Amino acid sequence: MLTAVGIAVAIAIAAAALVVALTGVGRQPAPSAPPAAAPTAPSQAASTADADRALCEAIAPLMVESNRAAGEFVNIGETGTRARDAAIPEFRADTENWAERAQAVLDSHPNAQPFFRRTLQRYVDDLTLFVRNVRPGPKQTYDAAAWEDSLVAYGGPQSTCQNLGVNW
């Protein structure tokens, strides 16, 4: 009889353990990690004016050069004319050379404000894309789009530098 009672108690304990395991009853929640401290924002954003001015002063001669070269290219004549088509290889080579030099200046000023750097990068990239894709012959939609996008991107560095008193 004691054996039967022992078996019954063992079965009851096993059944209770199974119920507890399946339902999680009696389980304490795992201790959670302490809440992460909210990042504290500096009371005032760090100024990039000195870095911006340095980039403006370094890039200004190259922007003057780009303006001159683009103006000369556009003034040659309408897209698709013999004179304009003949000028493409030289304009391409000059612009790619300019882009390499402008990229080196941009890369050497990593602390300038992100907007300034991004828009200047866009300007360099858009001009590079334009000259790599432009072909002799009639005007292509994508050529006009790349050219116009470069003009929009130009506004970022121009406005930043003008606000700092650096003009080209």
C-alpha cells in the first residue's frame, strides 16, 4: 500500500511539474537590463563654421574654374552643333581632371557640415556623370537632367560659402 501511495504521489508531483512547466505559473520574470540612459544632446550643436570656411576657401578657386569652363562650353553653341560636338572631348577631360582635384579638396575637409559636404559631393558627381555620358549629336534628356541637377546641387556650397563671406 505504501508503494501505491508513493507512486500516486510521484505521479501527482510529475503532473504538477508538467502543468507549471507548460503554463509558466510560479515563474519569476527574468530580471531586465536597466533602462539605457537616454543620449544626452549637447546643449548646443558644435559649430562647423571654421571647418566650413576652410572648405569654402579651399574650393573657391576650383568653383571659379568650373564656372569658367562650363560657361565657355555652353557658349560654344547649341547642343548638336559641330562646334559643340567637337568641344566635348576636351570638356570631358578638363571636367574629369577638375573633379579629381575637387574631390581631393572635399576629402581633406571631413569636419565641414554634412549638408555642405553632401551638396558639394553631388555637384562633383553630377558634373562627372554629365561629361561621362554626353555624346555628340542632338540633345538627350538625361544630359539635360544631369546638367540641371548639377546646377541645383551647386546651390548648397554656394549658399553655405556666401553666408560665410566667401564668394566665387
